[in-house]
Amino acid sequence: LGSLELHSYLVTLEDGMKLLIWAGMPPLEQANRLRGMTPAIAFVHCSPKIIFDDFAQMIRAMNAKIVIPHHCDGAPGTFKMRAAIMKARGEDYYDRFVDKETGLFIEEKYMEALDQEIKKVCPTSGLRLLEHHRWYHFGLVLE
């Protein structure tokens, strides 16, 4: 899987559970490439530059149950840069996802809005935001 720039992986575990580690932006050809993979868990590249509907359609095509965004970590300097990205995307994005007092990008609000968009087109999928510096165990349940 993957494009010329990034590599992605579909891993099938011994018990048959599939994990998808996806890198790249979500244009239509990516959704077509992922159609029907049905991973239980998908670690998906998530950027403030993504178009919500394109991302949601990609999740719908792959039919992932749990979607864990990656490549969205950031230090305070990154959050200032992301605020500029929101401004470039338009006043609606800036008003919704940038704190007026600090001028910083509000990742939680952005991810909540993205999760709502996913659930509109694929109600059986959802974003799961993981805590930094915490170990998780995957199996029949996510702990």
C-alpha cells in the first residue's frame, strides 16, 4: 500500500484482526485503494490540512471500526502554525478551531468535529484519541 511519497501497512494478526497504518492525505483515489479492507483499528495520518468530508469518505471506504489519528502531535509552536493553516482555510475554520485569547489551534475541537463528520457517513466508525505516554493493549477491547 502507499503512494510514491509515503508507505502504509495492513497487518493481519494471528487471530485475524487487521491493523492498518496509513500515511498520506485522503483524496478519492486513496479511498478507492482502501475500499473493503475492514481493519478493526486504523492508525490514520491526520493533518489540519485535510478536508473533513474526504477524510470521512476514506474511513467509510475502508470501514475501520476504530480510527486513531497519527501525525497530529505538536508542540506549542506547531499549534501556532496550525492556527495560521486554519486562517488560510477560511474564517469558519479559524473561528471554530482557534482560541481567540491565545491564538492557538484547539486540537480537541478539531478532532471532535472530524469525528462527527466520520459518524455522518460511517456510523460504525469513530475516532479514538490516545493519551501521550500511555501504553495501550489491543485485543477484543481497547484498554
